[in-house]
Amino acid sequence: MPGQSDKSTTLQTLLQQAAQGDELAWRDIVQQFTPRVYGLIRAHCGDGELAEEITQSTFCTIAAKIGQYTEAGRFEPWLFRIAMNRLRDEMRRRKRQARPVESQALIGLAGAEEMPQAEDSIDETTRRSLQDALTRLSEEDQRIIHLRHFGGLSFRQIAELLDQPLGTVLARQHRALKKLKDFIGTPPGDEYI
């Protein structure tokens, strides 16, 4: 696939240039990956300010370590692993659990193409049902949903990040989505996690 090769070559070039101190290359990397890192963290914690703080912290770590990084097609899993570790550390520090996913993220999970206004895309009852269903998933299932649907990672990248076989990740994603569908029609307390 020529487009994929060009994309990885471009990323490799940007990473090499950024490691050599090229500010424009660094800016391109940050602009390219910030929305996905921010989206993933925000989907996980439900707090825009915390997501912004962790996103900045993630890129500070990348900036400090980019000189030692050698691109081998694993930049995205490395980046998202750092972001998730930062979030985990912050949540431990705050000694509280992540808040439920906010409605805009749920609209995307429900399959809406665009999200111009939440009330136009999904009614309040459906939003609440989906939010409740997502919180009823196990932490592992929530992580798969967040990485795939909010982080935009491929299944292969998720498998690398979680250090699990690709088939396991695919099966877990399928089961998690089935549980969400089942939970939407199941009253709280009757779930099978």
C-alpha cells in the first residue's frame, strides 16, 4: 500500500528532524497527534482540563526522549502508552476513579457521523443509556473501546500497546460492543460482566 509507506516514511523523517532540534518538524508531530491523544485521555477521564494537562505532559516526555527514540513503526503505540501511563499515574495521585465519558464522546460511539449539536444527534434518554452501559463494562473492555473509538488506534496498535495477541483484542472489542448493545436494553443490576 503506497500511501501507508509514504505516511511512515514521512513520520520517520519528522521524528529524525525533531530529534535534531527542528522546531517545524516537532510542531508537525504535535499537531498531527495532539487531537488523538487529547481525545483518548478526555474519553477516559471525562475532564477536558485534565486531558489537556496530560496531553501536554505526554508531549513533554516525548520531547525529552525523542533523541533516544529510533523509529521502527512503533511511535504511535509508544506515544499512547506514555499518555495512558500519565493518566493512570494522575488518577492514582488523585485517588479517585475516572469520571464517566461525556455526552459528545458517546454520540460518536453511538454511530453519529457528525456532532453539530448533541440534542440533534442523540436524545437524552439514549445518551444516558449509552453512558450507563459504558460504565457497566469492565475496565479492560472500557480500555479497548476508548483506545479504538476515541484514540483512533488500529487493532494492531492496540495489541502492541496492551501486549496482547491481535485476535484477543479483536475478540474483546467484539464482546465489549455486544455487551454495550445488550446493556442498553438491560436494567442496571441485571448485567453480566
